[in-house]
Amino acid sequence: MASSIVAGERLVRAAASASGELGRLPRELRAELQAALGAQAAGRGPLVPFSLLRKLQGALRQAGSPVYLHELLEGSEIYLPEVEKPPRNPELVARLEKIKAKLANEEYKRITRNINCQELNRYGALADLGRQVRSMKAVVITIFNFIVTVVAAFACTYLGSQYIFTEMAARVLSAVIVASVVGLAELYVMVRTLEGELGGL
């Protein structure tokens, strides 16, 4: 809390001259003001306490001086001393850390209260993961097998029909018909297989 000011040049000059603006003031007050102006603040100018300024204002009024206090305080600043923070109590810091850790642990438990790793391993998603991967692998292999079979039937029929048909259109048409029949048969078998696997799930 501020209790003094840093005196400006105007106040220092007025106090230095004995017959100047403050010449009508009592000698004791001038001596007290000069003593206050002689003390230097750390890194700042001289400090004048508010109590001395109140005495100075009262003396200026009594003496009927034409100079007002606010004129003398031109260039002065209020001195705000640095607030020293008291050192933190180590016991209090330790207690606060324990409370923070406890609150974080309770928050973690609240978030994870519905999760049980043992149940997940036995009954949940982790147990089903292997079965689902195997099922997906079987589906991919079946689809790949279907495509290879249809393409192979088309190629074999196209190449084999060159001995029967001389025209290209007839060879392609016969290859498409054979590939379609093989594809439908393979599709029927694939659907029955997938139906059985999905029913087992």
C-alpha cells in the first residue's frame, strides 16, 4: 500500500531554497522536509511520506502562501513498494499435491468405472476380434476364388473354342456364356457357405 511519493524536481527545488516558495513555513517543517528529501529510494528519487505532505498542506494554508500543494507535487509519483511474497509452506504444498493426486485418481476411476479388462478379454470385443478376423479372411478368400474361377473359365473357353469356331464373335459369346454359368454356380456355392458361417456367428 502506498504511503509516500517520489518527489519531483519542483518540490526538491522549492525545499532547497530557503527564501523561495516555502520560505514562510516553520523552520522545523522545512528541516523535516529537507531530511526526507535527502533519503533516496532504491533506484528512485527521494521519498516524502504522506503524513509530511499533510503537514505541509496545513502549513501552506496557515501561512497564506500563494503556492498550492498540487503545484509543488508536479512531476512527483506515488511510490508503490514491491510486495514481497511470503515463502510457501512446504507442508501446505505437500498437502495440496496429495489433494490434486487424489482428485485426479477419483476422476480417472469415475471415467473408467464401466470398463473391466477381464470381462473384455472373456466376453467382449477382444475375444470376438480373432473370430471376426478369421471370418473376414474367409470372405475375402471366397470372393477372390470366385473372381479367379470366372476369369479362368472365360479364358479357357475362349482359347478352346478356336478349334470349333472360326469367327471372333462366336468365340467371345461362347466364352461369356460358359463364364456366366460357372459364375452362377460359384455364386450359389459361395452364398451357401457364407450363410452357414454367418449362422454360426
